Amino acid sequence: QWATLRIQKGANKPRPEMQKVPSNGIIERDETPMEKEIARLHQADFEFSDIFYFCRKGFEAIVEDEVTQRFSSEELLSWNLLTRTNVNFRYISLRLTVVWVIGVIVRYCFLLPLRITLAAIGIMSMIVGTTLVGQLPNSRVKNYLSEMVHLTCSRILVRALSGTIRYHNKENRPQKGGICVANHTSPIDAIILTNDGCYAMVGQVHGGLMGIIQRSTVKACPHVWFERSEMKDRHLVMKRLKEHVADKTKLPILIFPEGTCINNTSVMMFKKGSFEIGGTIYPVAIKYDPQFGDAFWNSSKYNIVSYLLRIMTSWAIVCNVWYLPPMFREEDEDAVQFANRVRSAIAHQGGLTELPWDGGLKREKVKDTFKEEQQKNYSKMLVRNGSV
């Protein structure tokens, strides 16, 4: 009750003009850029008190940095009758406990069996259907049957998730011979998009149930699966993608350039490889509503089966999908600049925070070159403001 009152009081309290974006984390950060903050701290020589600004920034990063929190479930300001996001069930009052217990009975005893049945039908239909279609010789009939199998099974799987999806600007849907790029939150992103159209997908090779589906679907459709750790395989992937894009009769390629799942609060750095292929880029923004269910997959914490069980015991998967106008690489742009421009468009449309960090930080440490770059920028700012 104390925490709820504090949240409500904070929401009604007028914020300073510089803090335009409310934070739902532990720290309410000052969004003023470092350059402006240093210029405001002193107008002449360096003062010893200036180090407190950097101490504060260091403490903020230790307590809650802006990167690692994107790899865990989004914290909600209000309870959605599921587990309280990153905190397990805690007793608050008898009334809320009764409501929660009723919700558990409905979700696990009624919704879950129905959803498991639909999911089993959809998965088995996908595996059997694509395997059978894969035995046919390459022809228009095979391509048509493959699209029908993918589209039908995807719609069954969306029903298994109680998916409620709104597609905006359908006139901008990806066309054959193009590349569809979207922000990445979950493996079900692909199902959300194939519910409205067919794609040739690109992604990492998985094991278990996901691996079985990948091996069966690739027989009917030219999906591209690769090993993340094999550089030689990556070069082969680029070659296959260029050949795919060159054929304007093939399905559009679906790529998630972030390379890993982010918790749908932000868009992180796009890998430039997707933008070196050539062809037309069709950006797509996906935004889930966490009030009905958390779609984020924390792959370091849950395997695919456990994740799907959590999804199917949620109330529903509700999201909006925006098809953005096609984008082309300009003559004076390199692949990185083009990727950043596409990322900005997706983040703006989906209401997501745009971060310059690599999603690979989910599994790796910050590269030394990036640290050195930040140190050089800091030195330049001090010299620019008259410090030595």
C-alpha cells in the first residue's frame, strides 16, 4: 500500500522540464546529455567538485544500468493478476489473494488445456504439412501449398496464444524480393507476422522442439538457419541471402537485426549485415501490451518449452504491428548509417527507447574499443570546456 501510494503520488507530481520520459526503474535519470551537463557545471577551469557528476553517473550505472535491465521482464506500475513481473507472489490482502487464486484456476484449468490442444494441432500440422510439401518438386504449386501451410498453422498457433493483434498500414506490407526487419522480443514475433503474411525466415539454429520445427519447415520454404559461433557459416548466409533477394519471385526475408530478444521497452543496435545485402528494406514495429501477458523471452533463464508454458498461462498476447513505408539505402550512406536510420524509424513508431548498445552484451562483456572511445569523448569534452 505504501509503494502504491508513492507511485500514484509520483505520477501526479509535476516533473522538471528536462525529464520528459518517465522511468519505471529504480532510478529516475537525468536525460541531459553529458556534454551539456559538463558545460553547465563549469564555464572555466576544471574544478574538483566536477568529479561528483561522474560519481553519480557511476553509482546509477552500478545500481541500474540502461542495458542489462533490457534483458529482464519489464516492471509494471500496476498488477496484471499474473505474477508481479520480476517479483514472485506476495501477500497483500485477502481480497487480492482470492482474486489471484481465481485467476490461477481459470488460466491453468480452463485456458491452458485448450491452448495446449490448439498448439499441438498447429505444431503437428506445421511439421507434417511442411514435410509433405517438401517432397514435391520445385514449382508454383509447391510454393502455393507451402504458403498455405505456413499461413494456416501460424493462425492456429496465434489462437493458441489467445493473440489479439492489430495490423496498421497494411498497404506497406513487405513484398517478394524484399527484406523485412523488425524489433525482436520473442520467438513468437515470427508467428505474429506470419499470421498476416508469409516470409522466408533467418535465424539461429536451435535444439529441441524449435529445432524440429526448423528442420521441417526448411524443406518446404527456403528459410536460412545459421550457427551463431561459426564465422564461415555467416559468410555462407550472406551469400544465400543475396541470392534470395535477387530472385523477385521468392518470399520476403524476415530478419531481426538486433540478434537477440529485448524486453520490448527499447530497440538496441542493429547488425549491419542485414543492410549490406541490398534490396528494399521494409521496417516493421512490434509493440506488445504487457498488461495482459509478458511476451519477452529471457533465453538465459527459460528454455523454449518453459517459456511457451508461461505464455500460454497468461491472459492473452495483445500487440500492435505497424508496417512502415519501404526504405532504401542512400548513395552517401554506409550500412551502419542505414541500419541506424531504420532502427530510429521503428523505435519512433513503436514508442520504444532507442539505445546504441549491442544486444550481444546479453552474453558478452563490453569491448575494450568501445570503452576507449568513451574515454576519448570524455577527454575531448574536458578540453573543449577549458580543462587540462
